[in-house]
Amino acid sequence: MMINDLTAAERRVWDAFPRGAAVEFGTADDEDAADGTGWGPERTVRARVLRALLLTAPQEEGEVAALKIAGARITGKLDLKYATVDSVVRLSDCHFDEAPDFSGAQFTYLNLTKSVLPGLRSARVRVDGGLRLTECRFRGPVRLTGAQISGTLFMERAEFTAPDDEPALRLNQAEIGEELCAPGLRANGEVRLGGAHVAGAVDLRRCRLHRPGGTALSAETLATESDVVLRHADVRGRVEMRGARVGGQLDLAYARLSDPGGMALRVSSSVISELWLRDGPPMEGVLNMRRAQIEVLVLEPDMLPEKVLLNSLTYTSLIPHEPAQRRLPMLERDGEAYLPYSYEQLTAAYRRIGDDDAARLVQLAKQRRHRATLRWHGRLWGYAQDATVGYGFRPLRAAVWLLSLMAVGSVAYAVRPPEPLKADEAPEFNPVFYTLDLLLPIIDFGQERAYAPDGWSQWLSYVLVITGWILATTVVTGVTRTVSRQ
């Protein structure tokens, strides 16, 4: 390009570049780059001039060249595909008529703060320092697939909008050496982080991700050595985090997750140090935590949706401490009929904190849930165990049944004593011990074999004998189950 082709605005940029001086085209602090289509030639710079500067402009000895422009309208496509740009690039508060193409390019530092762009093509871009897209507004898809950013990726309060058939932001397979800093980010369309690796935290607090009926955040196999923060987030659509690896917290406190009729949150097969689900409204949609491995699960029952998938979920601690009656409905909201492992996990969590009463209630609920899967005779036997001793977890019931039946039998046989089989050999009749002889199958007080009831008292003796055997069997079964479990 010949220097004589430059306009006055372009000459200002050209002359400032070798010295790294900033060129300010703005005329007011409250200007909006979205109005850039109306800016005149006095603040318009052609994209091909910027390309020539970055790739071919001479350097001045003793100076650090840098492209620093604020408040300009950039016409044409800024095409830097596969280019190596050694200078700092800062194009803030600028209006781009066409989406830049930085695919495969290499930058030292790139800053597009507060600029308005119709999109950005930057697949496999490499930035040796930081990439700053703070408060940028993108009116088309942003492609950062496979990007390698050595520093931090800044996207605070950035806005991303794309057609329904394209993701608004693609960061899948990206490598970020420090943090992904994007509090207040807004996206109307899918945000993809699948397969990305972030050395630091992924900060999406107060973000608004809207893609109703579809996937709002796709972060399958995302790996981070720190936290993923979605605190106070408003997500309309699916959050997909299957197979993610989160070394710190996955913080969804105060978040609103809504995907009615769909999958609100999926963290199946993930490995997470801490998962926080608390202080937010009830989730709308399905919560899928199947096969996830979570060290600390911070889960408030009030935030759970109507359907929760828990098959093979593993966790060490469950916080906050809630009564078993508040936790058990979660286990009954799985689509599968009976998942004993889920009950065992909850039982173990209560036992770790020494709440044995809650652990017994969970085990009792497990047996009742299992009973519903049995055939009629198994269910009948289950009801007997439940009514008598609560499957061994309520042994005092056996004493209540024993005392009640003993009282009934003692009164009945006191009113109508049975006749002795051998009057001269029979011991003196005692209605209490005669009843105990009928009820207790092992103990023998010598009353039962010495007397023979008849009529209704004989039928009562049959009932007491059968009830005694059932009571003894259920007590032994329940005690054996409890001892073997401990």
C-alpha cells in the first residue's frame, strides 16, 4: 500500500503506530460504538490499512510499536489469518462493519474492549498474553475453537448474539493458561466450552445465558483446576457438563436453572470437588447426577426439581445437615424403580456425622421401596416385618406387640382357663405364663403342654402361636440385617 492512499484519520494511526501512541477518535464519554455506522471519514479507518501496519510497517529504533485506537469505525474485513503479530493490538470502543478473521493468527496481546462487532472468526488463534473482550457486543457468532491463550480471557459483561442455528460463542477445545473471567456475560444462543482446559477459575457469576428449549451452556469434558462459578446466574436452557473435571467448586448458589420439559443440569460422569446447589429457586427440568463423583455435595432440598437422576452418584459429605424426611424425597424422584445404591450413599453420609437415627430411617425407607418391587407373597412378608419390627430398625415395636398379645391372652385365659390334660400332674394354672408359653417358641414354662383349651380359646391359642413365630422370625431377621450392616 502506498502511504499517499491514506486518509487524514488513517495517517494519524499510521504515524502513531511506530511509537506505540494511542489515537483517540471519540468526542464524548457517553458515545456508543453501536452508533458507529453514522461516524464520518474523520474517524473511519480501513481494515486493510490496519493489516498493512501490523504486518509490514517499519519499526522506530528505541520505540515499542503498538496499535492503539479508540472510537474508530473500521470498514472492510480485518483479515489476519495465520499472521504473526508482534505488536500489542488495542481496538477499544470501535465499530467493525465486518467480522474480523484472526483464524490461526498469533498475537502478543489483543484488546477489543467495548467494541461492537458483527462476529469474530478466531479458531485456533494464539495469544501469548491476555485476550480482552470486556463489554464487547457481538451481533454474530464468535468462534474461538481451539484458541490458545497464555494469560486470562476477559469477557466481563460481554454480549453474544447469534442465529438459532449457530452457537453464540465457541470456546470448545480452548486452552486458557490463567482464568476465564466473564462475570455478567450475556448470551442469546449456545455457549460452548466442551473440551476446554482452564488452569484457573471459570467465572460466570451473574451471567445470563438464554437459549430456551436448547442447550444454553455446553461444557462437556470441561477441565479446570479451580472453580466454575455460576453464582446468581440466570440460565434458560440446558446446562450440559457431562464428564467435566472441576478441581474446586462448581458453584450454582442463587442460580436460576430453567429448562421445562428438558434437562436443566447434567453433571453425569463428572468429577467435582464441591458442588453447590443452594439458595436458588427450584430447578425447572431434570437434574442428572448419574455416575458423578463429588467430594462435598452442598444441596438444599428446596432447590431440587421434580425429577432427579442419581444412579451410581458418589459423594462423601452432604451439606447442610437435614432430617432424613427432607432428604428421602430426592431418592424417590428418580425415573428408575429401585436404586439401593442411592439409599446406601445417603445412609453413609448420615453415619459419617454420627446421625444414626437418620441413617436407620433411610434404611427403613430403602426396604419399603424394595418391597414395592416384589411379588405378592414377598410384599406380604415385607408388610409383616414392617408392622412388627420396622424391618429390624424399630425393635421396640416387638416389645409393644408382645405386651399387647400377652395382655389379651392373659385376660382371655383368666376368664376361661383351659382344662388340664392330667389333673393330678398339671402345675397350677397361670394365665400370664400360659400365654407366654404360646407366644415364645423357644421358652417352655410347662403350661402349654399341661393344659388343653377348647372352643374359642383354642382358636386364640392358634393365633398366639402363629403370631409368636412370625414375631420371632421377623425380630431375628431384622437383628441379623442390622448386625451384618454394622
